[in-house]
Amino acid sequence: NFALMYLLAPTAAASSASAGIVTKIFGDQILKSMGAPGGHMFQPGFPVSKRLINFIYKGGIFAFIGLNAGLVGTAMSNGLLELRKKLDPTFEVVNTPPNVLANASCWAAHMGVSSNFRYQVLNGVDMLLQPIMPSGAFRLFTSAVRGANNAVGGISFVLLAKLLGVQ
């Protein structure tokens, strides 16, 4: 979650000419250069083909972030288990540690499909409801929906991991 939010958060540098490669890749410039909506696929004024470009591009970004976060996170977890075994010879691992590449690939698939789909839908719903709801009610609504989204994301990852055998 941290990697996704940090890399996708807009910054002042994103609009400057000296923006780094990371900002250029994760920003909206590439999408806009293809005539696609920059933020989410439900932004008004775009044909279905351009919305699809947004969905595929954002899915690729989410998958890339999921793969890398999965590689780092799984390698760190497995490394900490090995360290614990060395420091405490009586320690026995309850579950077999997951394969780093398989687990990271599962994260990539989950982020590219499930997280991307939920991101797109949440932003589309926000776009429709924010103008018609009172500010306080909208904040409460969007907080509740985003909390539920986080729970759904966790559940869907566990189900996918079990299905792929990397849990």
C-alpha cells in the first residue's frame, strides 16, 4: 500500500520540466500524450478506446509496483525467518515460507487486476457523488467505502494467493 500510494501521489515536481523518470512513468503525461484520461478511466469526455488505454496502462503500473513490493516484502520476510532460525535454533517455522518470485507475481496480478479495477470504480463513484452530496456526508461515505475497499482487497489477495498456492 505504501509503495502504491507514494509512487502514485501527485507532487509539485510532476509538473516541472525536471521531473524524474519515475514521475514521468507514474504520472499522467504518457496517458495524456495518448489522448487518454490521466487520472481514472471514468473522467468525462473520452471515448471507450481511450478509457481502455487508461485501464491497461494503470493496470501495468499497479502490477509493476505489486511485483516490486512483493519481491522486497517476501524476501525480507523470508530473510527475517532465516535470521530468527539462526538466532534461536529451537525455533520452527509453522508454515513453509513462500517462493519469492511466485509470491511477487501473485502480488503483481492482484494489483494489476483487482486493485486497478477497484481504484477505477472508486474514482468513478467519487466523481459522480461528490458534486451532489454534502461535504461532510461525502467524506463519511468515501471513508467507509475506502475502508471496505481495503478489506475487500485483503480478502481478494488471500483468495488469489490460496488459488495460486503461494499463501
